[in-house]
Amino acid sequence: MTRQWKLKTLIATSLRKELKQAILDGASQIAVPAFVSTLCICIVFVPMFFLTGVAKFLFVPLAEAVVFCHDASYLLSRTLVPRL
């Protein structure tokens, strides 16, 4: 047996949980870090909404798209992905 195989076997036997509980535990452990990183990325794009002139028409749709995509990604990571 290799060392890696022994380590995996030890972890599997010591942390024996049902699949559903393991999924819920894993999803709850990443909830806050995922939210904070999503929030940080969205905050970076907030100043774009205060632009004026031509720059507003060029960059505000980009900022909206990025914020929407990150929000949707966070929502899906908390709801759909743990269910799969």
C-alpha cells in the first residue's frame, strides 16, 4: 500500500458520514468565504455606476454583467451544485 492510499483510508474511516450530511457540511464550510469573495469582486465595480458621458454607456453594461454573473454564480453554488 502506498502512503497516499493509507492516508485516504484513514480519513475515510475516521470521518465516516452519510453522503447527504457530508455535502451539507462541505457547502456550509465554503458559504462565508464564497460570499466574501463575491462581495469583494462586486464592490470593485461599484464606481463604474458613477461614470458620466460616453464612458458610462461603454462600461456600465460591463459592470452590470460582471456583477450579475458573480451573483448568479454564488446563488448556484449555494443551491444547485450541492444538490447535484
